[in-house]
Amino acid sequence: MSHQISVMVHTPAHSGIGGALTYESDVMHIPGTLVRVPLGSRELLGVVWEAPTPHATTEQPSLRMADDTSASHNPAAPLQLRAITCVLEGVAPLSAHWRQLVQFAASYYQRSAGEVALAALPSQLRDLSTEQWARRLKRKRKPKAVAAYEGVAPTIPAPTTEQAQALRDIAAHKGPFLLFGNTGSGKTEVYLRAAESVLERDPQAQILVMVPEINLTPQLEERFRARFCPQWGADCLVAMHSSLTPAQRLKNWLAAHNGEARIVLGTRMAVFASMPHLQLIVVDEEHDPSYKQQEGARYSARDLAVYRGQLEGAKVILGSATPSLESWHHSRPATATEPAGRYLRLAMPSRVGQGALPQVRRVDMNRQPYKTVFSSHLLQAMRERVTRGEQILVLLNRRGYAPVLHCTDCGWKSECPHCSAYRVFHKLDRTLRCHHCGFTQSVPRACPGCGNLDISPLGRGTEQLEEHLAELLADVRRPDGQALTIARIDADSTRLKGELERQLAQVHAGAVDVLVGTQMIAKGHDFRRVTLVAALNPDGALFSSDFRAPERLFSLLMQAAGRAGRDAAMQTVSPCEMWVQSFHTQHPLFEALKQHDYPAFAEQQLKERAEASLPPFSFQALVRAEARSQEAAQGFLNAAREAGAAWAEELLVDLYPAVPMTIQRVANIERAQMLIECNSRKALQRFLAHWQTELHSLRNEHRQVIRWAVDVDPLAI
């Protein structure tokens, strides 16, 4: 007997195939089963899906037999379905909750469900042939002994009063929870104890712990392994992030899917991990923009984590010292005029061990000599702390030696020939490198414009800071009489595999006296000997056209400040400090930073956003288009605007004219965008779903457009 089976395959949204495809099978496979199916001349991995609704179209030309031409001669000929190639043996069907999560993500973020579903699966699962998978399965069937944990079990500290109260609230309420704890307040210990409580109630339970960036996984993974592996075995925890090899990712995914892994620790991709017994989700540093995927399906892993918790009945803990304004608003307490938000806010304002937050010192750079990099007072404070054996962190969120090379005679600058951006000067390898398209050239011997031999760097990056500090502190000695050590951590210095872990280990061991870096070092790290943090050139975001820029700057500075004074014993010698060098020291943002008063900053920002009807008081989407010319990109978007105008007016959706993106050309591709705004999330979603067909039809009329994409809840406009 033949059955018709609906299968999701990887079909991008711009293909026009948004739903499941229909195949023939001798067996009625249940939804969630992994199968291999033919599509055109290829064989792809697919997921058996629920049958489409009766009103869905059945015309799917791509599924006809390759040699079938009957349709062209007889339009009424019945559709000839292709058969499923095989079922992927040894893999249990994906759960209904997982499929619902994928379906929701696809619908909300305006992508095809097949694209989201298949992107969430390990690449090896998709790429291995039937024969290769059979060989791997044969190897896996061999019995495997449970690996014993070889590390030393840690001493578990007693919870503080604030930690104990937070844990009681988590146990007593459904959530979701916003754990608002100052840097060093012990949020990680709350995560650990909450996970312990879940596993004590149900040994089969699974826990998902998410971090925003890969560089934060080693430290957190070590703490979780030390706490849980002695009891649950070395294989109870698996990691999921892009630095893993395809084989490692497949192994870890299968361990979570089969229920063998108790804890999954990963970056944003881990939100789609198949975990049949999920009961707790932790989103650490929930404010971090890295949780938003910027390519393909532009989903927010933080928001999907909240949805998944509601879907599966799992508790969700969002943790941060500087929560996103959206999460802060959603966790507002009830007032006489406004109901409480849907999150429960848990506050932990005190640091563990009586450690104090650093004193913030502001340096007015208007009063410093021209081209001063480090003020004399800051430099003296750095000298004193190094001589006492303390560590210093210098933050400059700009890598490279200098952002631009320029000629003072003719005005030439190191522009990228393929992008509307400058190539950054990297002194170590004497290259000019575009950080957008990757185009790299050696530094010219003379100005390409006029032949002037005297071309010089303009501005500063972390490479230049490292070099400059080595000159300024050349005479400074450590307590043991040795010369000080300066290290730099940024995307350039940590490109090689394992280099980040090695450098961080040196910092933790006390081998580094001054650490220079970008935002990579400003969050999540527990540097016990850091007593001084210096932030250079933070003014760029104060007057940015991006309404989220102040929020990101305050978060970055407050997180960086939190790296200082985490060991109370270090403060017995000297109080910890944060120095901020700015040309606008009286700005309200720095006033709030000085008091470590995130609630005051958040209240002021939310007030401004409410007055301007900006998120979280409105909802946005961006449509971006790429073409060989700016005119073609904007023409497509403006045509789309006209096509959706009537429907937008009915739903009270605002469609703004198309404009070039901030970096309008990347790799010789012109980019434009159009903002869509509405006071109702539901109305915005209705409009976008209706508008998709218009966008697809317009693509045929605007063939110069290379690609287009919808970005729901964008982080930058």
C-alpha cells in the first residue's frame, strides 16, 4: 500500500517553496522521522512533517519524475510523486515540541520551516550518505563504558542570602525569570543550584545553558563539569557551538537527542537542540546582541528560549547585570496604572564575599594635551597597581593598529575598493584589511594618490594600544623585579584554535599584568586579580543615530567595570577602580555608570523610547535587499512598499521609504533597507505573512536584485 508523506527539506524562503513537500512511501512514517529524499538531481535529508491543511496547494512541480513530461501535454494529468529513498536508522523521531518550535520560528521570522529545521540539525547528519551513516551506526552499536570524571570535586560554597531567596522564588513560581544580579553577585551559582534541584527531582531531566559567545563557554563549562560530572559521569555534559568539528557536533547532538546528556551548554544554535526531557533553560548574559542570528533565519535565541520554555513546560532563567531594555520592561512590577510584566524579576545587588563594586573615575579629555592616549593620572594609577602585583584591563572596542591609513598631502585614505568602508591597518603583518569583505593588501610604500612616502595611521586600535603601553610602562617592574607583561585579546590575536583558551589561562594564572582587548574581555570572565579597568574612547555611541547605541555602550562599560574587584581580598590593598576617558564626562550615561545604577539608566531610556514609540513600545521589521546597483535595490523595496500600502493602511502598519544601509556596499554588492513599524505585534505579523507573496512576485520583475530578506525585531536600523 502506498502512502503520501509530507517532508520538510532545506528550501530557502526566497525559493517560493515554504511548506512541506509530498513524497510516496510504502510505510506510513510518523512525524519527526528523519529520511533521505530526492529533490531534483540531489538527495537530501528531510524531516517527516504533519500533513498540510486541506486548503494548501498540491501543485509541486519540483516533485515530478525527472523524465515525466505529461504535465506539459495534459494539464489534468495526476501528479507523479517520487518515493522516499530511505529512513535514517538509529535516530529517534524528533519530538512534536521540537517541530512546533521550528514551525513557530519559521512563521515569526518569515522563513521556510524546512530551512529552519534542517539548519538546526548537525551538518554531518545532512551530508553523510546512506552508506556512510550505516558504517557510523555500526561503530556506535558497540557497547561503550560510562566515562568516569577524573577531575577534583569542588568545594560547594554556601548560598548567600540573596542567592537563597532567588532559588526559593524559582522553585515557587512558574517563570520566566529575569535574574538581575550585579557583576560578581553569583548568578552562576544560582544556575548550578537550580540545575541540581531539577536533576534531584528527575534524574532523566535535561538542562539547556546558553552563552552568547564561544569565548565564554570554556570557563562556564569547567564549572558545570566540576559540579555535575563527579555524580553523573564525564559524558553528562556536552557543548554545542560553531568551533566544534562536524563529527563532534554530531556526537553531542545525538547525546542530547537520545537523552544521554543531562546538560547542554552552547551558543545561540543550541536553542534548537533536540532535548526530549528539557526542564530548565538558562540564558546567561541575556542582553548580549550575539543571541540574534544575523544571517539566514534571523532569529533571536533568547526570545525562542522563552517560547520553548512555555511550550515544553520548562522553567526559563534570563540572567544579566545589564538586562536588555525589553527584558527589563517585561519584568516590571505592577503599578496603579500598569499591570506587571510577564517575567518575574529576581534581584541580587550584592557581590559575593563582601566585594565592592569599583569606583568610577571620569577623565575629561578636553583638559588633556592634544593627542593624549592615557591621562597622566591614569598612567600613574596603572604603574602603582602593577608594582603591587595587581592586574589591569584596558578596553578599546576597535581591533587592528589603526582604523585608517591616510596621506596628509592629498587626503588619500585606505578605502576598500569593494566596500563603502575603510581598510584597517594591521601593523604586525603590514597589511590593510577590510573587516567586512576580507580584502587584504600589503601596505603601499607610498601614497597611491600622490606618491607621498609619508602616509600615517589615523585613529587607534588595540594593536597600537599594546605597543604604546609597552613604551609608557617600559620601566615598571612587578613585585618580583621582572618586567611587566602586556597581552592583547581580540578577534585577530585569537584566530588560531585554542589560542583564546591559552591566553585566558595566562591571565587567570597571573602571568599577564596588563590585558588590552575589545568587548571579548569585557563580559562573563572571572578575573580574580583585576583591580583597575580603563575604558578608552567610549564617546562614539553617545550621539549615534542608532537608538540602541546608548544601551549597548552602558552595558559594555558596566560589564567591563564588573571585571574589577571580584576578589574581596584584593581590595584590602587598594580599592578597585574604573577609569573612563571621555570628552563628555557629564553625560547622563556616565552619571548612571558612576553610581552603578542600571535601574535609573533603564528608566530614562524607556521613557525616551515610550515618547518616540520605539521598542519595546512598538514592533519593527526590516526588509533588506541586495543588488548590483543601489537604484535596483531601492527600486525593489519601494515597489514592495507600494504593493503592501493598502494592506498596511488597514492594519495600521507604517512603511518607510527605502534607504541605503549604513555600510551600503559590501563585496561590490549594494545594500538597501526599508523599515516597517507597528504598535501591535499581531498586526505586524499578519502584514508580513500576507506581504510575503507580494515580495516573491516582485522578485520576478526585479531580476537585478540578488537576494532579499526580512529581519523581524532587528537590533540595528
